[in-house]
Amino acid sequence: MQPITRAMGFGYLLICLLALLATAFIGPVGYAPFPLPIGPAQEPVVVTIWYGTEKKLWLEDAAQRFAATNPRVGNRPIQIVLRGIGSRELSLRAARQEFGTDGLPTVISPASSIWVEVAKSDWAALNPGSQPFIVDKALPLALTPLVVVAWKERAEVLWPGGPVNFWQNLHDALANEEGWVGVARSNGFAPGSPEYEQAKLWGFVKFGHTSPLTSNSGAQALILMAYGYHSKAKGLTNADALDPGFQQWLREIEMAVLEFGDSTGTFMTNMVQFGPSKYDMVLVYENLALENIEAAQRRWGDIRIYYPPATMFSDHPYAILNAPWVTPEQQQAAEQFRDFLLSPPIQKIALEQYGFRPTSPDVSIRTSEPSNPFNRYSVYGAMFDTPPLVETPSGDVVTTLLDLWRRQINR
Amino acid sequence: MQRVFRWLLILALLAPALAACGDSGIGLLGSNTSTVEVSIVYGSEKRTWLDDAVAQFNAAGQKTSSGATIRVVATPMGSTDSMNQILSGAIQPTVWSPASRILLPVANDEWSKQNRGTNLVDENAPPLVLSPVVIAMWKPMAEALGWPNKSLGWSDIAELVASGKTWADFGRPEWGPVQFGHTHPDYSNSGVATIIAISYAAAGKTRGLTVADVQNPQTAEFMRNIESGIIHYGESTGFFADQMFNRGPGYLSAAILYENLVIESYNRDRYPNVSMPVVAIYPKEGTFWSDHPYAILNAPWVTPEQSEAATIFLRYLLDRPQQELALRYGFRPGSTDVAVGAPITPENGVDPQQPQTLLEVPRPDVLNAIRSVWVQNKKRVDVMAVLDVSGSMADEGRLEQAKTALRIFIDQLQDNDGFGLTIFSDQATVLTPVSPIGPKRTEVLNRIAGLTPRGGTRLLDTVVEAYQALNDTPPGQRIRAVVVLTDGLDNRSRSASQEVLDLLRRDQEGYSIKVFTVAFGGDADVNLLKEIAGATGAKSYVGKPGERGSIERIYQDIATFF
């Protein structure tokens, strides 16, 4: 009997030991001190997305939710790698294959279609006779217009009857040598009036927008100013851009801008952190305005969103690359993630949590739900209806405007 | 067989224990037990907050992606001082967090000249906490000037100091002269902010200041007039706050401080005897923010892992708990998720709706011009150095170390600063009375080199004599100071220590003679020396003869007051 008992005991302990060692190596982390992968090798399909930083929070959130669905191409898991880079920079670098330490992009998603066009033409010029840089058409993921965020008290001195002569009043205020007190006087506030007395303490008019050379919102600002000066909303030409009157007018605005940042997000955080001491008004994306406006109001008092008479959308195109380093599996995986981003639940998150206007026709912003930021922030001036959109000028005109800016303003 | 069985049993019993170790376990396979150190030099204003945060962070033992434990070592240092030390290579931190971003372009400008155009820091480094630069003034004094109905600014303070008016002109003779304070711009951010603001006020501008504006003779005159009201300079903005709140309105009428320090003045645990409320005046022309940027250095000595660890610590500092803690210390949170609230309230002398406008930060070349004008027009000092040459100073080479430090101290004086030297052992000898150092610099340095130790320690009588000699000169025109170094107990004086202290305490004005004391080893009576310095509003130091650079650092620090 004894050898059998011993053998049984021996066998039992052996099984225990094997089981324990197995847990130690392949169990969940925390219980498995030396985790090792088991099972057949499943090399993930990596989708590297170079994107404009404006949608960072939404994309990161969506990528986590996507991973939770255990997405696969065939039996290979999909892994999304996100790299936030300035829109213009990412498009130029992708087309010129300047990858740096950011990996090889499968998808580029700048803030605006302008930059996809730029990447396409760059690629074509650098690789004559090659296939187009982009697979099919780049679908827009979400929309957001450019708006002005301003301290209400100051905006009411600048635009006493509302922002009708939006750009003209702004230009005159920025060019005013006396600063706010001069603006108050020329806009009909007499010395002794509360507005005038307040304005004496506001110093110069401080307007912030990003550099057109490094940031999408800066380039859009420049296009809107050009349209604003010529009082039109379409058909901007090279002649318009080169008009000496416009050039002078633009210089007068831009000379009063203290610094051109690279990041649109920083302007809105600065509004919260430094209040009216740093900027009286900033030109930013609507979604960033919605995200921060309550925090700004809480610290400094009344702040409002103002829509220019005509504006531009950032449409956040999702362009899957057709480049030699992108495999068909990666393209398939990228399509899956794109469809996920465009699915109603994720579009709804873009709206409710991050203030974007959904591109999916199934998600409306005209709801009465209190979670809809366009309801929640309507007291701050957020509106369902955007002003009319200006026509996107041709690449040629954009280049002329940027060159003009580089020559005359850049510092 | 039995032996194998026993081994299996032991292993089976051990296995769960091993498994339970999890990822924090005993390193057997691939785990990383190394430490990565993140060194931070930071503007001393946020010391109380950062000390707490660093201690909590280190205790939590956070790790980098490679598994190394992060250890943060944070050292407070005046902002301009730390910049100069980084640029000279004297210190090599991972992170630089000066009191404000005014200095970031200056640092990049200098760094790029030495390093082929590369930048040392990202000029958009995120702010940790915020506090505006304000004119801190006793509330009744501000009211006497028309505040709050009339907004006050840099130009009003300049005019007031330059006018030669005293508080008697406002019906309050008990407040004495208008005495003003700001820190030394070569060491401290608030000092830089002040001299920029003065230059703007002189030019009547709030932006677009040029080198020509600064070099206009009127700016020099304006600067000289304001600086004439200074009681002394110094490295630490916090030290000014301490002096002002502890000593009262007869000592300092106003000082350039940060908003958070004004809030501190209402902290009765810290300042039990504040005689009047203090208010923050947000200058009408605009001011600067002290926004404590957190800049990870782009320098060859910073490894990618240190950079990663520094980013992890940054995220920790910007998290809600640390930001709420900062608010409790009177800072406005850098994180936009945390609202501004108590203690930033009017009851604490501050206004969360201010400031309403800012001064533009001038370009580095304009800043350099401002500094030169300040150096030429700053308040002059008359300082009597009193040096113990008793026999015991031969021990540990004390006298030789003191001589080296004294020479460095003299190097920092401008030609028209007054310097005198008295040595004492059994007797006191005035080697040279206080007179401009310029013409006699070489001679003084030679005489210092020839000093040898002998005899006893006649400390108190010598201090009194030096003090009284300076007391014969009119107050307010120059900073007046005595700098005493000794290593021994007094064994030759007739004066009793209490008499000496009573004498020093008689003059309670900010313009009083400051007696800085250095206890340098031996039997020096540290407590008495501390009382002497404290009686005059100066600082006392304890030097360590064996420690390299100890005495030099002390004399350097004293020099920041002039």
C-alpha cells in the first residue's frame, strides 16, 4: 500500500506544483510575477495614427473603447498607436517620409482637409508616377468651427451692437494707440460712463491666435481675415491676398498680437489661468471653447463665445495611406477603427464629452438633452447653427497668404 | 525518492508565496530595482507646497516604464541665480522651475550661443501654480494714498518715493519715512519684474519697450529716485515678507511680493503680531505673473529616463490633490480643473478678479539694458566688515577661509559702494574706515592677504564701535551694514550683551543699520549672534570651517542684500 500512497501523494503534489508554476508565469499581472505569453503567436496589426492634437482626448478615449471590443483582422488583434502632432507638420512629414521617432503612419488625421490636400500634392510631386497617397476619400470624423472667445464686458465695449462689423471693429481696436480707453471712446462710451472708467484699467487690446505657419487654426484665421477685409465669403483670389490695402490692414492687426502660439489649446487654458490679464479675446476651435468655458467663467467672471460672420470648419479627415509601408491588413484594421469612430455611440461621445459636431447623420446636435453641450453652454453663447462657411480657397491662394504672412508678420 | 518528495513539498509550499509577490516582488526575473533621480531646482516661493508634494511622491514609490523607482530631489534657489548656475554648468538639474517664465527666453538666448543654436527649455513649459507680482502695502497706508477708490500703480509708488515725502505729509508721522523693498534682480524673479516695471513706468509705456527707452537718461534718474527708498535688497522674496509682517509699518511701507505672500500675512500661526492688515495692490499699468513653469531641460546631462520620470512627476503635481493643496497655500492652481477659491479672497487682502492687464515681457537685449541701468543706479551701500583675527582663528584654517570669502565679497561691490575693514583680537583696529572701495580696492585686498591670527576676542565692543561710526551718517541715503565674523566667545569687551542688544533695537526703522553675523566654528555664541542680527533686521549665519565653499556662500548671500 505504502508505495501507492506515496505515488498518489507524489502525483498530487506534482500537479499542484505545475499548476502553481503555471499561474506564476501566465496568470494575470499581480498574481503572475513572471508573465509569459502562451498560445499561438498572434502578432498584432499595428495602426499608427498621426493626428492633429485638437482631438487628443476624444481619440484616446475612443481608442480605449475600441481595444475593449477585442478587435481583430482575421485572428490577429488590432493595436492602435496614437501620435499627436501639429496638423501642417504631420502632413508634410508623412508625405516626405520624415518619420522621426513617431513610427510609420498608417493614417493621417490633421485638423482640416486642407492639409490632406497638401500631403497629396507633396507626395505626388516627390513620387512621380506612383499611386495616390490616400486610399479613396478621407472621411471627416467630426466638425468644429473657429470662434472667438472673449470676456463679455470687453466684447461689449468692442462690439456695442453685437459683432456685426466683426473684423473691422477688431482691427480698429487693435490698432488703437490708446488701447481700450480709446476703443471705449470711439465706440460711444463717454468719459465718466462705467464702461469708459473700467476700460481705463484694461491696457491695450490683447488678441490671440496661433501662427498660420505652424497651426491649422492660425491658417484659418488668416483666411477668415482675408475674407473679412474683402467682405465676402467665397472666391478669394491671389489678387485679394496681394491687395496693398489688405496687407496694411493685416499688418495693423498682427502687430498688436503679442505672440503667436503653436497650440490652439494653450490659448483656451491661458484664458482660464490668466483671465483677462493676458488675452481679451482669442480665436479658437469651438470644441476647445466649450471644454474650458465654464472653468474660465468660474475663475474670472462673464465670458462668451462669439461667432464671426463667416467661419470655417475643421473637419478632421481620416486619411488611410496608400503608401508602400502600409500593408492591406493595416488598411483593413484602420478602416475598422474609422468605422468605430463614425459609429453613433462614439460620435455621441465626441459631441457630449468633447464638444465636436458629429459627422454621423444619426447623431443630431439638436436635442434637448441636458448632456448636449450646445444646450448646456447656450448661456455662454454656444449656438446650434453656425454662421455660413466661407469657401475653402484653392491651395494656391492659401500658399500666397502664408507667404505673405511669413514675409510681413513672422517674428 | 524521499528527498525528491521533500523538495517538491517545499517548492509547492513556496510557490504561492512567490506568486503573491506580484510585480512588486522580490526581483528574480527581469524586475528592475534601480532608481532614477529627478533633480529639480525651483524658485523658493513655492517651497512649502513643493516640500509636501515631493515627500508624498517619493513615499509613493512611482516607477518609470522600465521599472526604475523615481526619486525626486528638489532644491530651492533664487530664480536668476539658478539660471546663471545652470548656464555656467555649476549645477546640472533635470528640471528647472523658476518663479516665472520671464527668464525662459533669456536662458535659451544664452544657452543657444554656447550650444550651436539649441534651446535649453521649451518656452511654453506648463505652469505649476500661479501668483501675480503685486505691491504689498499696509492697508491704512494704501488708503492714505487714495486706494481703493483710486487705482495705484508703479508710477504712483515711484512718484511717492521720489517726492521725498514722508508719511507725516499724509498726517501719519508715526509711520516715518516711505520705505520700500524689492529683491535683488541678479538673484530673484520678483526683483527682475520690479526693475522691468520701473523701466516701463519711466518710459510711460506698457509694451514695446526698447533699448533706447531704457538708455534714456530720464530712465536712469527715475530708477535712482525709486531705488533711494529701498531699505536693502536680498535673494528671497519670502524674507522681505517676513521682515515686513514681523517688523511692521515703521520698517517697510511697501514691498514687491507675490500675492500668495500677502495671503500668508493673515496666517496668525505664522505671523502672530501683524499690527495692521496688508493688501495686494495690482498695479494699474499691468504686472507680471509668477507662473512657475516646469521646464524639463534639453541638456546633455538629462537622460531619456530622467525626462520620462520628470514628466511623471509633472503629472502628479498637476493632479487635483496637489493643486488643491497649492490653493490652500495661497497659489492659484495651474490646472484648469481646479477653481480659484478661499483663501484667495478680499478678507485676505487680495482680489481674485485681478490683475486686469499685464506688462509685455521685454526681449533679452532690452532686459540686459534694464539690468545695466539698475546696476548703475541702485542704492549704494556702506558696509563695515568686522573680522575676528584672534588666535583661535588659526584652527582649521578659519582665517584663511574667511579671507578668501571676504575677497569675493569685495569683488561684488561697485566702485562707489563704501567699504571699511575692522579687525579685532585683544584690541580692535580700523584697518580702513568706510569709504568708496574703488580707489582702494587693491590696497584693501593686499592688507587682507597679510592678516595673521593672534590674541583674544573683543567682539561686542568692536561691533558697537562699528555700528556707532556708521550711525553718524544720515539714514536712508545708503544701505548701511556691518558684517561680523567671529569664531569665539567674547572675552575682552566691557559691554554686556544685553546693553548691546538694547542699543541695536533702539532704531526700528527699515533704514536702520543692519548687522549681519557669521558664527564661524570654535566657541562662537550662535544664539547671541542670532539675536544681534535679528535685532537689526539682518540675517545671521553659521559657517562650517571644514566645509568647502561654506563661508564663500555666506558672504555671497550677504552680498545679495546690497
